[in-house]
Amino acid sequence: MSDLPEHPDRLWRTPEPKRSYDVVIVGAGGHGLATAYYLARNHGITDVAVLERGWLAGGNMARNTTIIRSNYLLDASAGIYEHALKLWEGLEDDLGYPILFSQRGVLNLAHTLQDVREGMRRVNANRLNGIDAEFLQPHEIHEVCPIVNTDPGLRYPVLGATYQPRAGIAKHDYVAWGFARAADDLGVDLIEHCEVTGFERDGDRVTGVRTSRGTIGAGTVALAAAGHTSVLADQLGLPLPLQSHPLQALVSELLEPVHPTVVMSNAVHVYVSQAHKGELVLGAGIDAYNGYGQRGAFHVIEQQLAAAVELFPIFARAHVLRTWAGIVDVSPDASPIIGPTPIDGLYLNCGWGTGGFKATPGIGWCYADTIAHGRPHPLVAPFGLDRFVTGALVDEHGAAAVAH
């Protein structure tokens, strides 16, 4: 890992937007920043602008629970997430910036016999794809994470768990800042407070974007705006099979280090890790309704905490410090939508639901390659928009346990 920059108060420039760029990326979250970086580094495409309506990485990148893993069931999903995990393992050196990547492992708990069967199936599928995975019995879970309650008398007894040792967490802000600084160093313009309000077209081709800071021409427009991607696409007359939902999470007060890994439970739908400073980070399932509010509903937090306290009695007296929600975009098969569209010059990267953060370097790499060559990278080819017409879905509903 290299040292921090000489002037840590300014990691990137604040340029005025030019009249046009070869590539305009809409959304300066992790995916948009990683795409810009790999466009410049891997393909020499540096005439790139990343537009953000608010502040850089202030959307879902600032609102996720930072879990990184690749233990997905289906081959296509495992491929993109394992590619991402391998990039995570060298990302700190690549960017020359600390990201606090901690490979502390992830446990996915099994509470029923069906959970056990599905877990073993997933472990075998992972191994066939070269992904580290094992199935642990309750006493082995206790060795990995002693504070998990494995009492057989629980309402949802812990019967076992899948375990991926290479999985873990990273500091989301540092990841964004590292990609932003590296992209800026390569000549990419990062333009904050620049909301896209419409598009310029020439027939069936998109030629630019209208923004709150003027019209910007573009050879290619790449959308990476998570839950708001469908709103942007609607302006082009391109309906997308997406629904946007709030996804809630919370952190506790600072605690001494007591939680050595990441624990996820699909049956009680909670996932818990301990951040580097000491706060517990807890996530829930998506709120049932569609919406763009960033608070969510209180009853979800109540259920989430009840589940967490049952699994971790040691946390019964911990205090909640703050709660929030992100806006996740969910596709019909719970898998992302990536690649070109029927509109020339327009590319999509959306539909990640609750799995976007862990894919950050992998999708940045593949999305950049797709844009640079005008065809899908092999790892994202299964996730094209046309699969909803052909029926070749990548259905990850429940297949990867909690899909976060």
C-alpha cells in the first residue's frame, strides 16, 4: 500500500464541464468511478466525464453495508463477483490508496433443513467455479464466530452455515475516494452538482445530455445511477424492468472488537458485521413498497434488531446510533442489467439490487471493456437487457442466500 497523497485535502480536481466528451458516465458512485478509472487505465480512453447530481459517492455508495463476497450459486453470477473479489484483493496497491479491505470471512446461516440443503448445494457449486466455500456445523460456526447463539432451542435454530473465508468488508468512502483520485490523475473529469435533466438525440442515437450546468455532448452515454437509472431511461422512451425500493441499515455506538466476521441470515433477514472503528453495521431486507425515500419504515428496523439480538444476545444493550436507507433497483430475476441498448450510444449498468458494492471493481472493469469495444464483456454477456425477451434469465432469487 502506498502512502496517502501529499495534499490529502484535495484528492481530485473540480473542473468545469467541457462542451463534449468521448464518454459521459451518469452517476459518480462506485460503479461510475470504477468504470471511468478502468476506461482510462485499461483502454486509454481519458476524454471522460463522470456526472453526479449531488456529491461524489453520496448515493448508495455512502449507504451500503460494505459486504464483499462471491459465493453466488449460478455460474454467471459467480463469474462476475469472483472477478470482482480478485480485484478487491489487489485494489489497495492498484489505486495506491488505503481501502481497509478486511478478509474476515462471511457466514450464511442455515436455520431449516431446506436451508441446509440449499447451502450444501451452493458450496458445491462454488467449488466447481473455483470459489472458496465450505459448510460448517454449529460447533464449527462457534469456532469462527463465538458470539453467535447456536442454542438449539432458538425460534430459528442455527443448523449450519456456508462459509467463504476470502470474503469480508472494505471502507466504502475510501474505495470511492481511491477510484476518484486515480481516475482524476489519468485525466477524467469528475463533475459534482451536475444533474442530468434530459438527453440530446439524433434519430436513434443519443448524442449528449442536458444538465443543470448546460448541455454536454457525448460520443457515448453510460448510465450508472442505481435506483434512478429507470427514471433517466424513461426520458429516452426506454422502459426498464426495474423497481426501486428503500433498503434500510443502521449502525450502533462504538464497541470493543467482539465480532470477528460477517454473519448473514436469510430466514430472519439480518446481516451483521463490525466496522473498523467499532460500530456494528446491520442491514435488513428491502422495504416492500416502491419509493425513493431514504429513511424507510420503522417496523423494518424493529424486526431487524429483534433478529440480531436473538442471534447475538451480547448486543442486547447496544444503542442504535443512526439509521438510513439507500435506493436499490431490483430486476425481475434479481440480477443486474448490463450492456448496450436499442438506442445507439447508450449503455446500461443497473439492476444490482442489494449487491452493487461488492461488484464495484469487477463491474467497473467489465463495463469499461464493454463501452470501449462496443460489445459486452464475456463476464457480463449473460446480463443483457434482451434476456427479458429471450427468457434466458439469471434467476438469483434466494439462490445466494441474502443477496447483499
